[in-house]
Amino acid sequence: MAFTDFKSPDEVQKAYKIKYLEKDFLEIKAVSAPEYFVKEFEFNNLNFDIFTSEASRCENVIYPILREVCKKFVNQYSLWSHKSIFADDILAGTPDYIIAKRSELGKNVLEFPLVLVAEAKQNDFTKGWGQCLAELVAAQKLNSNEKQIIYGIVTDAEVWQFGKLERNIFTKNQKRANIDDMDEVFGSVYAIIELAVISNSL
């Protein structure tokens, strides 16, 4: 079974007895995106149809934003693209992106996953959260620490949604970020990684 086999969050909730809440746990503050990044994004958006396909959204919007934000944390955390993980026969598959603790063994070793990012394919956020929540449960099992909070992001490159799994409670942030406000998207991703850093230090 793959993460993508879960079509909605409630399927994961029923399988793993997870409670659902909607609450703003993430304080979203604007963080200025680097000028060179904004100019590159605006150039691409003006001259190319960067939202035309799933691959284009990932290559031109989602991954570049994640990579740019992760530069601040690069000494402690790594960004993985389409790296397979396996918790058991059901919780297995390939998350779109993983932000994980940097391993002392080298950049090629996946350490504790802390933030899982799923693309809302065909703008289907219900299915996107089904996939992401399954990934959060898998990360929780892989980390062997139920006290550690695992964070999730689901995005179609334009709208960015956020959630967290704490023990058996999944909380979805009510406030969202939109690509029309790049600084808000940057601030949101910064904030969720900072929360993951705090969680990892507990």
C-alpha cells in the first residue's frame, strides 16, 4: 500500500484512531523573500506557464520555495525530494518532499523526518491531506517518539495549507498562505520549520 492510496484524512484517522481539530497553531508572519528569488519567480511566471502541470508546479514553485527557506537551516536539516520511506507494509511510499534532521553520517542518509510536504494534485486538498497525514503517521513511527510533533504542508503551489500530528491528534491550521503574497508563504514555511526545530529539541 502507498501513501497515495489514502483518499482523505478520515481514512487515516479511522485506521489509526486519530482525532481531528481545526485550530491556528501556526503564527503566520511575513518574511521577506530574497530579492533575487522574487525576480526569478516573477520572470518565470511572466514568461512561462509555471502552473500548467503538476511537474511544472513542483519544479518552478514548490521545490524552489522549500529549498530557499531551508538554506537558513542547512547545517541542521536536510531537504529531500521524492525519497521513499517505509514504516510498515501499509505506511510506505514516496513523499513529495521531506525536511529531516541532518544525519552525522552524511547528506545521503535520511535522519528523523520532521516536516512532510505533499502536492495537492489536481488541486485536490482532501486527497492531499489523506496522503500527508499517512506520511505524518509513518514519520511518527520511524522517529520512535510519539511525543515529537510532526508537521505537514499540502499545497497546489498557489494555496499553502499546514497541519501537525501530535500523539494521536491531527490539527489543521485554519489560516492558509497564498502565492499572491510570497512573503507570507515564506513566513509560513519558515515558521513551520522553526516549530519542527523546537519539537526536535524536546
